[in-house]
Amino acid sequence: MEITQIRYFIELARELHFARAAAGIGITQPPLSRSIQSLEKELGVPLFSRSNKWRVSLTAAGKAFLPEAERLLRQLRYAENLAKAAGEGEYGRLTIGAISSMIGNPAFIDTLGDMQKHFPKVTVEVIDSTSAGLTGQIRERTMDLALMRLSEELSGNDELVCEKLYDDDLAVVLPRKHRLAKKASFPVSALADERFILVPAKASAVFRNYIFRFCEIRGGFTPNVSKEISNSYTALRLTAAGLGITIVSAAYKGMFGTRLCYRRFSDFQPRLPMYAVHAAENLSPSVSFFLKLLKKRIAD
């Protein structure tokens, strides 16, 4: 199995059309067809169902093979970057995974601009994901740097470097006309009867468990989670619609400003540390320089 076959397979799986896939790769249709046929022969199963000369659809085997092929290609790109970093001192792509609250942080946005000025030949790819998603990708070495909440399974891994960046303040978000929006006293216990909108534990166990813990310890109650959503932005939209309340990074403050109220507790300030995580062997200048710029922006 050759890497060219993997690239051709992924392109055809995305387009599901031989002519468009060939054009996207920059080749003609016959060599693309031969490459796919050779791959199918090697695997011993058809990956595509051919309805006509041009259009195709993925078979069950093709659907199962696609995510693994994409992961293999990401790992190859990561290996290429490491090799170029060791041989040339810099490389052409920096892949950064970050949770949404980091992506919304002005320090992160400004650092991307700084990076473009200092490393104009480096293409920076930003992947918006959850801490759980980033944990898997950083362990599989499919990205260069992850900016995330730190899970226990990563904190004790000697193959990874985990650097604390800052403590991320959290804010309670209420609909603008909520009864608690203008209360002078706002203790944690005030949320005891509220319906919470939160990310599920499988997406961000550290974040969710922390909220449950301080509500139980500081407020004497267990949050009533009425809705689970994929990300904080969706939680804000549902809160704005009056479907409950949520707790997010204070970096979101101001979003949906006319419809939401962002508050801090009067008896406790919840905060969670944000970490930068990368493989110990990844000593590329662009990773080091990006972290240096980001730390400076955060300090400022």
C-alpha cells in the first residue's frame, strides 16, 4: 500500500466523482482509477460502488477505511513536519488544536497574526475541538500543539510536554431578563433550582466535573442538566433562547450581549487552568516560537 493510493482514495471519498477527484489531485481520470483498483485488489474488498462511469459511493468497507486513512495521512504530515524541522530549522505547516474558549481569546487571535509576521512561510492550521478530541489527537501525534484543559491521562505522560498558560475564569450566563440577572448578591447556591445547559462528560470531563464539584461543595446542590450540547457557543445560543443557564469561559463575555447577562459569583470565582500540550520530541522552532508569542500576549 502506497501513500499516493491513500491520498487518491481520500480525495475520491470526498468528491464521490472520478472527474472532480482527478481534477482536485491534478491528474487525469485513468491513473486515478488504476490506483483505486490496485488498492481495492490489495485490500481484497471493494471500497467504492460504481453506479456509472464517473459517480461512485462508498461501500461499508470504504466507510470503515476512510477515517483510518485520514488519520494515517495526518500522522504522515506530522512526521514530515518533524523531519523538516530537524533538517531545516523550520517547516511549512503548524497544526494547532484548541478548545473554543481559547480560540475566542484575543491573546490567541493576536498570536496568530504575530506568527504570520515572523514565520510568513509557515501555514498555520487551527482545529476547533473539545478537550476529549484533542487528547486523542495529541496522543496519536496528528497535531503539533494542543491548547486545552488537561486530563489526568495526559498529565502523567512522559512523552508529552504540558505547560500551564493561565487560569481561565468562568462566568455564569443567564438570559437578560432572568430573575437573577440584576440581583446584588449572587452566591453559587442561587443556581440550585436552575436548568443547566452543559457539554457532556465525554466531550470535556474536566470542565463538567469541575462545575459539578464546586456546585456541590460551594452551593450544596447537584446541577440539574436539562440539555447537553456539543460546544459552548451552542450553549450560549440556547441560553439566549431562554432554555436554561450555562457556565462558560469568561472569554465569551459580550457574545449575544443584548440577550445575555454574564455574571460572576459573589462568594466564589471558578477558574480552570489552560495548558499547551505537545510531544516532547517536537522541538520545531515554529512550535517554540508560537508558544513564546502566546505567553507574551497572555502576560500583556
